[in-house]
Amino acid sequence: MSAPSSLTESRRVVVGMSGGVDSSVAAWLLKEQGWEVIGVTMKLWPQDCMTRAEDKCCGPQAIADARSVAYTLGVPHYVIDEAVPFERLVIDYFAEEYKAGRTPNPCVMCNEKLKFGNLWDKATALGAMYIATGHYASVEHAAPGTQGAPILRKGLDAKKDQSYFLFSLRREQLSRALFPLGSLTKEEIRAIARKLGLKVADKEDSQEICFVPGKDYKAFLRDRGETFQPGGFYDTQGNHLGPHEGIELFTIGQRKGLPGGAGTPRYVIDIDAASGRVILGSEEDLLCEEFTVNRVNWHGEAPAEPRKILVKVRHGHTGDLAFLTAGENETAVIRPLKPLRAVTPGQAAVFYDGDQVVGGGWIVRRTNSSSASTSNVPVLA
């Protein structure tokens, strides 16, 4: 982690403490480096939901663990209530994306809107110039006296790298961000926590979508009272294959819960929210030769000419080479060198040059394999 150019302005940093081992060690590392650390935990669940949030991110146990770590480290700790913004900015978005036939990525939204959004108000009130988290990523700040943009890079631990979830942070957000775990592996972080005697040293990692118990987003939406939009299954020729109970129950690439009777396995290859159609096809139909992204956030200037980059279309994707052409109104067209499988509207596509994040956006439209008959397949816009 390179030092910010404005260290002389303030050595005070707010560390977002989730109650896990990563943010706990991040707080300790910064304190060791001479920072004046203030721990802050966001309570993301309203009081009447706190009992069912016990094991969720920023539920009662997480808050208690963060408070315990802060006490052990000798740093002040505050809890701020972000339940209403979390509901509006993350969970409402999560539900609305499924209604629109897209697959959401709430972790990106939470980072942008809450951890590096609303939390600035608390940091400013506490006199802190920076916010730090336990993300596995690195940020290089501009040299003193320059106007250079901060550079976001992958974390050293390839299995834990979380730069994908940080692509949407703007220049002003990254310029005040610290990621002290970027040069460490998970094993090293747990070893540090054990040496310090932290009770969270062997605490399990939180699941990817922290507010969805057991990764069952369908049950979460039902419990929340969401109404699903029923419709029909169709093949790529437009033939009706049977009814379904809601487009919200399906994502691109899904194989389970589909009508049987086909000679080869069927997969969800597209979803048309307007008509309620879930389009089924073969695995070959999942291949994507070109797709469009919008709301692109460039880390630097948008390329004036087509550029070869590495693109990740989901967090677990190791990345593939592609040609990127920047368009107008924060759009870009991506043409992979080889077709990508299950490119999913609503997910993020993040662009890399080596380990450096050069930008990213939200997938809105894809082109199926040329071998698939797509004349009757709806295209998401």
C-alpha cells in the first residue's frame, strides 16, 4: 500500500470494521503504521430484524465482535445506523434487478453507496481524511504535489482478490481510500490475528451476499414479500415449452428447475422481463461473442481507440482477453477473443491491464453465438 500524498494533512483514518478477521487485521496494521485509527461498524438491519440478522454481516454478533477487537487493539469504536439507506440503496436495488430480468451485484453497490459513500459523513465528522477496509486490493495514491489519479490494483492473494467489487469507486473516493491487506494472503492475515489473540482469528468468511441466508436469494425475496412475475419458457425458435412461476427465479446459465424432455441439457440463455419469457437453449447458445456495458467508470481516460484488455464478467471469473471499444454516454462494447460463457445482464464487467483496474461497467446486452437462432430471442436493453 503506497502512502497518500496528503499524509501531512491528517493521520486519522476510519476503518470499516465488519467484525471479521480481515477488517480487524486491517485496523491493527494501520495502527502499527502510525495511523490514528477509529473503528466504525455499520448496523445494516432495522431493530425488528436484528434477531434474524444475528449471523449476517453487521448483525448483532458482528457488531459485538468488532467492538471486542477495537477494545483489544485500544482504538475507539462507533456503531452507525445505516439500515434505512441499506434497504433503499442495496436491497431495493437487489429486488428490482431481478424484476427486470437481470442478476444484481449488491456488493458493488454497497461499496460504492455505503462503505465509500455514506460513511464519509461519519469520517468527516470524526476529522478523518481517509476510510480503510479489509478488502483484498491495493490503491496507489498520486505522488505529493501531482494531480495524478489513484490506481486501483488487484490484491496479491488471487483467490481472495476483491478489486472486481471496487471498480465503481470514483476518483475522489479512491483518493481517500486505504486497503492495507492488498499485499497479504488470507493465511498471513489469520496468522497475524492469532498472534494478536483476536477472538475472530478463525472466524468463517462471510458469504458473498451477506444478507441472503444460505445463498437462497429466492427465499429471501419471498420472505421480503416480493411478488414474482409468472410467464412461459420458450426455445430459440419461439416455441412454448411450459409455464414458470416468475422470471425472478432464473438467471443466465441456470440449468435446474427447467422443463425436461429435450435430448440435450437446456439452459437459461435470456430473460425478457416485458413478456415474462425465459428463453432456453443449449450450452452452445450460452456463448457470447460480443456484449455491451453501460455506466462505465473509467480509472483514467477512456481509450480513444479499440484496446485489448482482460475482462472479468463475474467475481469468480479469472478473466479473458477481449477488444474494448469505448462509446458515448459511458458505454463500451466488448468483443472477447474467444466466446465467453453465460455473460449475464446486471453483472459487472471489469477491465484490467495486468493487475491494474482500468475501468468497468454493467452488462446490459449480449450477442449469442452465431450458431444459435436468435431471431426470436429477446435482447435486453
